[in-house]
Amino acid sequence: MSSKQLLRLLVVLAAVVVLWGAVALASRRSDEGSTELISKLDTSAIDSIALVAPGDTTVIRRGPRRGGWQVNGHAADSQAVSQMLQALANPQASADLVARNPSSHARLRVTEDSGRRVRVLGQGRALVDLLAGKPASEGEGIYLRRANQPDVYLVRGELSTALARPGDEWRDRTIAKVPRDSVARMEISRGKQSYSLNRRQGRWVLGSGVPADSAAIAGLLSNYGRLEAAGFADKSQQDSLRFGRPRRTARLFDAGGKPLLSLVFDSIGSGIWARVEQQGTRGTGEPFRLDSWTADQLTPPDTTLRKR
């Protein structure tokens, strides 16, 4: 082999070594830039999920009924809980490492006093212990770090959506489900106006005997088929509500005169509120907020129900 050929071979070998080194370095940086932040969990082993933020604590627990969940003692939104469990069972394969210096924690809101502590518990031990910070600037993803560790990651997908959910949105907002065919009488009041509706031989009439519009009655009953709250009252709102002299009422009865649902309404600056009135008492249910349009659909003027 001539000296010229040997020189060429050495140059090629050096180029291969340099290329291999560049690939190895890039691979190492890639490994450092992403990691499995949360290992897959057996969701059947999860007993509770605690989301603790300044001024807002949400505790989601398995209820006494098999498969049921409760949030702060109330029925939980099954779809919201299912999304969280699915995210924990199949978390993102990797999370992007965005910061390692604790000086970035305040900016990303993953400090103890600014972040939302996320603890997933099972059989008396912590399965997950994280601090969730602010949403990403592009609107997709949330900043997370393991408790007692400085590294901060940007996580996207269902887990970020679930962790960004406010405490109030974990609750089941279904207030009542009244089957249309079970209702035989309705009593509605709006301020000083009140009227009743009665089903007689399959047809509805107003208390005065005036025939009711069947399509309008069908629409009214459908509103009670699944009544959902737009939100729930906090302590200050509850203190401001007065249901002793309700602004509106709506009462539904079956053919035997048994109450199916009784609602009383009040309104304050934050909107229209209602609560379920238990039989024999007044206004004992928890106040819930309704959109003004929904409240009007539940308690329409009798003129909209008359047969034309």
C-alpha cells in the first residue's frame, strides 16, 4: 500500500470517528432532554387523587359504590375521572426537559407555594407526587416537576388537560333526571305570576282549562329530563342567597301526587341560582348556578305554553 493510499484511509477513518462522536453526543443530549416523568400505573390500585393549590383543595376518592368516585364529598364527573385515570395508565412516553435550575421554578409556577401539588395514593403510599405549574405559552401542555427534585418538564396530552382542570369542574353537574312520562302535574311561579299544568287523558291543559301546546310541553319536559348545573356556589355566594321567598319555583308531581322534583330560585349579581327543595323542608339542597336561558326554559311564562 502506497503512502498516498494509507493517508486517504486515515482521513476516512478519522471522518468516521468524528461522525460517530457527533451521533453519540446528540443521542446523549436527546436522552437528557426527555425522560419518563411518570411510570404507567395500575389504576385499580389508586385509592385517591389529591390536587392541592393555594386556596383550592380537590380530593378525588373512590366512593362506597363500586366504580364510583367522589370529589370533596360530592359525586364526581365520571368522564373527568376517567380521563385522569386513562392518562395515568398510559402517560406520555416522554416529557420534555425544559429547566434544571431551581431559579426557574417561580417563573414556571412549580414552587410549593405557587404550584398545584398532585399526589396519587394507593394502599397507603404515594404512587405519584408532582408539582403542576402554569400552562405552556402556546396553550398546549403544562409544566411539571417531581416533588423534591429540581428538573422541570413540559408535558402535553390528556394528563396536562386533566391537571389543568379547576376543582369545580371535577364535580358531576347532573342535578336531576325526571322521565317525561312520569310527570302528571307541574306547578310554576314567576314572581307574582303562577300557573299549573295537568295531564288529562294523555293531553296537557293549563289549570284554567285552556289546552296547552303539545310541542311546547314536550320541550318543557325535556329540560327536566336531564338538568345540569352551570356551577356551584362558594361560601360567600351561599351567604348572599335567600330562598325563603323564592323569585321562582318549579314543582313536578307524578299521577299519584308524589313530588318528583321541587326547585326554588333566587338571583344575585353573579347570576341565577336554584336549589332542590326536599319534601317537608324548604331550600335544603346545595345551591347551583343556572344560565339565565336555562332558568327561563325551566320556568317559562304560561303564554308560551298555550295552544295556538
